[in-house]
Amino acid sequence: MSEDGFRWGSQVVDVDAKDLPGLKAKFMVEHVPQAGAVLEVGCGQGKMLRTLEAHRPDLELHGCDVRPVEAENPGFAFRMLEDESGTLPYEDARFDVVLLMDVLEHVPNPEKTLDEVRRILKPSGMLVAFVPAEGEALSAYRVYRALLGADLYAETKTHIQAFSREKLRSLVASRFRVEEHRFAYHLLGHVMDATLFAAMKLKPLASVYWKENHYYQEETSPSLVSKVFNGALTAANRLAWAESTLFANVPYTAAGVLFAARKEAN
């Protein structure tokens, strides 16, 4: 997400693509049932919900966000969040599945958000999530923050939380029973990501990233800059996908965690 409020678009993600968006979307689809009520918290323009609709057409889909959906008929029921406190405008035990895909790092009170997710899940309901883990002591993120400022990634991608893998595990395990987790953004992927978003302190690069990124925009310009940029982005994503797939069960150097966790009875 950029400083002017850019969010992921609405195009369906190819779950078989050899890139990081495909990796996340495939995990999501694999852990959502064929039928039931699903809510995505922080749905943006509906990219992940539309992906679910394509693969699980019998689901009842809902999304909420702090900014409105631009489409008049987005294909899912939408509610605005009045603030970023974490309070969700839904009744207790409403949903079979709640999605938090690249969201928890953006919220000011992740504990409250997870408590709210647990509240609105039905008994035995499932939380499916991807969360960056950019707070490890030994990481490229830590190096760039030391060089360019502690708020570096809050500035360049609005990540106001930097979880360690252990901190994230503790937050989730105290509220849910984790049934499956996979690690992503290992050494190569996390160094590339940390370097790219550190370099986005340069405004011209940031502008190209948000306006020409073919993972976010359905259409990009035919300019040489756009073609070169997206070619490099595709190559980097394929390398990071291969690394994340090969080392999915290895936590070391990983800067992202995919997990499916179930609500248990009190």
C-alpha cells in the first residue's frame, strides 16, 4: 500500500502462477471449504475474494476495509470500517472462515484485530492468513532500518508492525489452534523485498512501482521503463516463489508466514 492509499486491485489471481501472489492465493483456496460464509478483513478492491469466487462459487463472500470499494457490484457484500481500531462490524459467530491476507502488519492493534476475528468466527471456524515477519533480529529489514530510519517500511509500504516469527506465533497460538503453517520470503526473497522497499525512499522509483506494477494494475503503460521494471519484477517473483516452495517448512531466514488456524471452544 502506498502513501496515497493504493490497494491491490480486483483482478483474479492465478493460483498456479509461479510467483508470490499465486503462492498466497493457492494456500488460501486450499484452506477454504466449498461452502460457507467467508469474510476478508482488509479486502481492498476484492482481489482475493474474486479469486475465491472463481474456485469456490458456492461461498457466501464478504469484505470489509477502511476505504470503499470502487466497483458498484464487487461480487461480495462489503462494509466500511469506521476506523483502524480493529473492531469489526459483525455479530458473534457469524463466519466459517476469516481471511487476513497481508493485513495484520498494517493495523495499529493486532491483538484487538485477532480477538475480533476470533469473536466473529463460528465454533471451529478457521482463520487463514499471510503475515510478513519483518522483525527478526538477523534480517535485511533490520539492516535497512538501522541505515535509513526505524519508520522506513511504514513510509514505503505502510507496514507499521514488524513481527518476529516467534511474536507472530505467540499472538496466534494464544487465540487459535494452528493446523498448518508454511514459511515464505526466505533469504533471497526477503533480501530482494527489503531492498526494493528501502529503495522506494526514492520517489521516482516509488511512482513507477505503484503505477506500473502488473501485479497490482490490470493495465500498464507500453513504455520501456514499464517493460523493464515488470520484467525484473517477474523474474524476482519466480526466484522467490521457487525458494519459498522449496523451503516451505523451513523457518530460518523466512520473512513471511502462511497459516491456517482454528477457533477452539472456550
